[in-house]
Amino acid sequence: MDNRELIRLALEAREKAYVPYSKYMVGAALLAKNGKVYQGCNIENAAYTPTNCAERTAFFKAVSDGEREFVAIAIVGGYQGAPVNYAYPCGVCRQVMMEFCNPKEFRVITAVSEDEYMDKTLAEMLPHGFGPSSL
């Protein structure tokens, strides 16, 4: 699957975001090694700390289905309308990625559109990360 298609699926997931408080909609599309894509959106909560990011929603859906090997994730975010800035994964989401992905191979694609995006490895996004190989 190419970057454009993964970004398109992240944009589609973004439309399902539950964001009554921040109004900041995020969508993610996680590509498993077997080619299956898991979509996730951010889901807010009035108590704030139970809020879940789009990236973790996608990962938790995939892991709960038995997936353990991943290739890439596309992330898009912004207020209503088309995204205008890149939405980067938070530290907690980067840590979840470290748990399941090879940081030198797993790609994190942050996008504004299917044509405007950055493609970096998890190691570039989280240098000196702590993961299972650290134990």
C-alpha cells in the first residue's frame, strides 16, 4: 500500500473522531505487515485523562485482533475542515509504537493531505526510545 492510500484512510478515520471538547479531530491508519489496515480516531472524555488518541485506538484495535507486526502509520489532524498543519504523535503514542514496532523500520507518516506529508522512521521520531529490547 502506498503512502497516499494510507493517508486517505487516515483522513477517513478522522471523520469519526469524538471531540466535543477540543474540536481537534485526528485520524490514523495503521498498516500491519500482512497488509491489513486498522483505522483509529481520537475519542475524548469529559474527565480528560480517559481520552484516547487516534494512534493508540488503531494500535489497540489491531493488537486486540491478534496483530503484532506493523509497517507504517499515517496520521492526520486538525480542526473541522481540511488539516492545515502536521499532527505529530504524542509521547504516549510513540511509546506504544516502541512496544510493537522496530524503530528503525516502522514508518510514521504525518500528513496535511495525500500530496503533502512527511515520512520518517519511529527512530527519527523517538531517538533513544525505550522498548522491549531495552529490558
